[in-house]
Amino acid sequence: MTINEELTHELLAFFNGFSSWENSIVRSSELTVSEAHAIEVLGEHEKINMKGLAQKLGVTTGTTTVTVDRLEKKNFARRESTKEDRRVNLISLTDLGKKAFEEHHDFHMHLTEQMTSILSDDEIKQFLNTLKKINAETF
Amino acid sequence: MTINEELTHELLAFFNGFSSWENSIVRSSELTVSEAHAIEVLGEHEKINMKGLAQKLGVTTGTTTVTVDRLEKKNFARRESTKEDRRVNLISLTDLGKKAFEEHHDFHMHLTEQMTSILSDDEIKQFLNTLKKINAETF
DNA sequence: TAATATTGTTTGATATTCAAGATATATGAT
DNA sequence: ATCATATATCTTGAATATCAAACAATATTA
């Protein structure tokens, strides 16, 4: 087995593990999976338009319309149109949405702490560095 | 921003990036997302029972029943009951399913190659090592 | 043997997603 | 300015995906 094959295997296991963890967290919350993902993205962007949100989520804009509709109905997010380009909607979290984000974010922080607890300081720095590179250059 | 906060941020970006990539790959194939995920798991396990498959996928067994139903109907997988425990179904890929796995796996290998092309040999080894630890201890 | 646990399926209700088409607005070429 | 084209978003219709809870069959334990 080459190192790339090994890495492929571990990346898939990592992705599935992360995904399973996320599902179980969401299942025990008041949010649905797609709502939680959208809130995760919105929590890290003050304001983002529909297309940008769709791209971050990896789904079509049609799907994102439905998700944001639901978030608005539940008062987690709001749309705001812009003067510069009146086609564009900027989406942002309401106070309630920010609260939901913080709660969800806490779970993520705990997961991260669980991971780093078994790594040395050096390994953590290296891991962070590598992830940064991959995120910047690959995705 | 602490290092754990940074790491949380990058992990989320990594997960979303991976997820988006996977979605776009699947969208241009003959498989649905859940079928592809199941095939990914089945491709790495000669035979696995419904509960194990559900756990790897991070969904309920009821959901997995539906997914395997569809895979069987499309002739990508088969169920096989065991003598030792007659409640248990062992799922495995058909030849057609193995072919679909290989094709999908090739895409993953390309993604991995894309990632490693921007890393040094040392970084790659370290990254693999860290992922192994996290997969073994956290998920 | 009876009670309990486990594995997998079914059921009924929602949630999720896409592709394709529609609408409104912006941009570019003439 | 005007017309053609591009872009951002939404709508529609249909197929999938998902869960929780109830159920059936088989194993295990007391």
C-alpha cells in the first residue's frame, strides 16, 4: 500500500467519523442537519450572499433558498437586500441564530480538545499548518 | 484566537470542503450521495452487517435498510444471511458494485494526490500519522 | 423456560436535494 | 440608449434521505 493509498483511507475514515459525530450532535439538538451546516457557515461570516453560502455548503442555490427559508421562519437568520446589486441577498444570523451557533460551536471546540489531548504541541501545530495549506490550495 | 479555536475553524473548513468536493463528484456520477457513501464503506470491508454499516455511516439501521435495498435493486450489493446468527445480514459488493467502488476510489486518490502535491514528504508522513491517531482514539 | 436483549425491517412523517425553468437585475456591445 | 447576454435568486416537481417508534425474528441470560 502506497502512502497516498493509506492517506486516502485515513481521510475517508476521518470524514466519516466527523460526519457521524456531527449527525449525532445535531440529532440531539433542535436543529436539522442542513440548518446546522448553514448556521456553522453563517457564524463565521458576518454577511454572505446566497451563492457564496451555497458554495460553502456544496449544494445548489435552489437548495440553499429552501434552507434559508426555514432558518428565517425559525428566526435564526435574516435576508437583507443590497443597494449596490438589487439581485443579491445578504444572509446573516439573528441573535437567536448566534446563540444556536455558539452552542453548536462549543461542541466543536470539545471535539477539537478531545483530538488535541492525544497530540503533542508540535503535532498540533503541524496538523493545523497542514490543514491550512490544504484548505487554501485544494478546496 | 487560541490554537484550538484556529484548529476548530480549519477542521470545519476542511470538512465542508471535502463534503462539497464529494457532492460534486457524486452529482456527476450515476450514484446518489448515500449510495456512494455506502459503497465507500463496503469497498473497504469484505463483508459487514447492517448495524456495523449503519455505524460507519453514522445513520440509523432503518436508513441503512433503505440504502441497501436500493443498492440491491441496482445490483451493486447483496445481502447474505449467516448460519451462526440468523438475524444477521452480511452485506457485500457485487462485481458491478466493486467496479463502482474502484471508479469512485480513483477520484479520492486524485484528491489525495492533489493534497500531497503541495506538502513535503515529512509533512505527509506527519499528517498521516496524526490522522491515524485521531481516527483510532477519537472516532 | 421465561424474561430480556439484539438485529434488522417496516411505517409514517419530515427533511433534503436536484435539475430545469422563471424572474429580476446587471453588464457589455453596438 | 437598446438589445443581447450574464448573473443571482427563487420556484416547481419529483426523487431521495432521514428519523423515531413500532414490529418481527432470533439470541442470550437468569
